[in-house]
Amino acid sequence: MSWGLYVHVPWCRFRCPYCAFVLQTSAPQVDTFLEQIRLRLAASDLVGSPETLYIGGGTPSRLGPDGLGRLLDVLPRATDETTVELNPEDVDDVLLDTLLDHGVDRVSLGVQSFDPATARRLGRARSATTAPAAIERISRRFRSWSLDLIFGVDGQTPDALKRDLERASLAPHVSAYGLTIETETRFGRARRNPAVDPDAWRVAYDTVVSTLEAAGLARYEVSNFARHGHESRHNRRYWHPRGVWVGWGPGAHGRRADGTLVIESDDVEAWLNGAPPTLEAPTPEHLATDWLHAGLRTREGIDLSAMRRALGWTPTLPSALADHFVYADGRLSVRPESLALVDGLAARLVLSYNSRS
Ligand SMILES: C[S@@+](CC[C@H](N)C(=O)[O-])C[C@H]1O[C@@H](n2cnc3c(N)ncnc32)[C@H](O)[C@@H]1O
Ligand code: SF4
């Protein structure tokens, strides 16, 4: 069976004003973290090696070369792809060489914006100033790497966004996320919303797509763009309705072959003290929701006969929405021009599941 392994490192130097991920800003408790990972490994019935390994966060590079090297020593080696997320300010030759020595073949760099004003707004001024040197070091060593950007920030000019995209398009892979406002964050509590309105968001998203595609990075998922062969094999599991992966670390979750979700505690201290994961068997409605929301985000869309076999159901398109979709070779996908609307479109099809006779 093909499976992946995700490990969530729950520490950052500080919390960015938009970020609601599970993390602490205290010093990493590396020994305790590794002990919990070892316990999971010993208790697991995993067979063979994962095809993909993804160490994300939080900020994995906050562990430094020594901590990351020790974590990679504990984890099983992946056969196909091993990715580690890095913040630019942590990148130096020792860190990157340690990763290479431990079988890492892909890194993902969280830049967010090269533009000083936008980066400052996002609380990431230091990432912006350290990113160019980090990119230079990374591109000398790694064939495959990715860069994260955020767009749709109030005050981010069209020119600044375009320049961000042009600089980012030197990477073989780019993830570009529209700023979302999460309630339990500094931005969520701010009196003035730092995200742009939906019309401006759409203009910015269209700029993201046209600029990256013109530079040779094809959109293979709503927020993800890659040169041929550089798509993230690990992340593809999340969008595949029957993707299987194991998730370890606070707030991580995994999915078993029978669809059961394995959900780790999102309380960092409780996780470090051995809190066990909870299991959640998905209801048929959950499966249908997941299948639509995840599958429709991708260029390939949904395999309808596989969906019928698994759920005994396929969506009937309301005629008013038909223009947003393409049926081809037994697959249903969202037209490229409508991908910006995918969440609303998927939600409408979920309604048709709920009202099926
Ligand atoms: C959780 S972070 C981990 C990577 C790394 N710590 C960093 O900050 O670059 C993964 C990515 O999620 C994105 N992200 C997190 N919160 C977001 C939000 N509220 N809106 C848009 N993008 C967000 C950022 O682009 C970030 O690079
Ligand atoms: S965006 Fe990255 S660095 Fe900032 S708080 Fe979230 S995980 Fe940490």
C-alpha cells in the first residue's frame, strides 16, 4: 500500500498575526518531542517505508540542524519524496547540508512576500530580507523546492504582487495562498480587516494564475503551481479521496485505508505528555463532502466511477452551474476559469448529496 508520513513540529519564534496553526513560541522541547515520535513508531503497525515524508509546522527549521537531524534519524526514510518546511531566517549552509545528508530532497520556503511593506504587514519583514540569500543557497543544492506566498493583503499593490510572483516563479514549485482571517489570531481580532474584499481578491488571484502560468508553472491545485514533474507528491495524497497517510505531532491528522481519521491532540503540552489520538469513522456524508471539496480543487478533478463504487452516488449538476464544470474521460472537474469559485461550487454539490432521493 502507498502511504505518506506527516510530522508536525509545533514551534515558531513568534506567532504571525494571521496564523492559527497549532504551535508554541517557547523553546522547542526536542527530547520530549522525539520521545513521543519514537513511541508512535514503536506502537504502529506500519509496514515498509512511506513513499513520501513531509515535515511541516510550525517551523521545522526552528529545531536547528541538530534537532532536525535527530528527528530525521528517528523517522523512517521515504522512498519517493522527503520535504521539510523552512523559514528563510533559519537557512544556512549547515542546515541545508544536514538535510541533504539525511535524505531530504525537497524543501518548502515560507517567504510570504518579498515586498517590504506587505511583509511588514504580515509580520514577516525578516523573512523578506533573508529570503534572497536563502533561495540562492537552496537552489544551489536542491533540484526540487517550493516557495510560499500570501496574496490578497490590504495595501498590497498590483505591482508589488506581480513582482512577488515574478521572483517566486524562479522556483520549480509555488504555493500562493489568499490571506484568510482566522478568528483566534491578531488579524481576527483587529478592528480593520487586513484582507481585501472579494472583488479585489479575485483580481489578485487572476494575477497569481496568469503570472505563474506565463512563467511555466502550471496550476495543478487551486493554490499550487509547479513546473512539470515538481508537483508535491505528498500533498497530492490529501486531495485524493483515498489517499492514505499517517500524521504525528500536535494537531496532525492521518487517514487510514478504510477512511478512518486519526486525529492527534491539538494541545501541545497534552501531546508532549502522551495524549493519545482520537479515531473518527467518517459518515457517508463526510466522505461525499471530502471527495467533492478535495477532488474538485485539482486539475484532474474526480473519477466518477470510483466515486459511484465507493459512495453509491455521483453528483447531478444543477443546470445553472453546468458551465463551471467539465466532464471528460469519466472525470468531473471545475473549468480553469471557475477554479477560484471551487469552495462554493463544491458546497452546492454537497447540497445535492444531502437532498438525494
Ligand atoms: C503554517 S505555515 C508553515 C510554514 C512556515 N512556518 C512559514 O511560515 O513559512 C504554511 C503556510 O501557510 C500559509 N498560511 C498560514 N496561515 C495563513 C492564512 N491565515 N492565510 C493565508 N495563508 C496562510 C503561509 O503561506 C505559510 O507559509
Ligand atoms: S506562518 Fe509559519 S512562522 Fe508564522 S506562526 Fe504560522 S507556522 Fe509559525
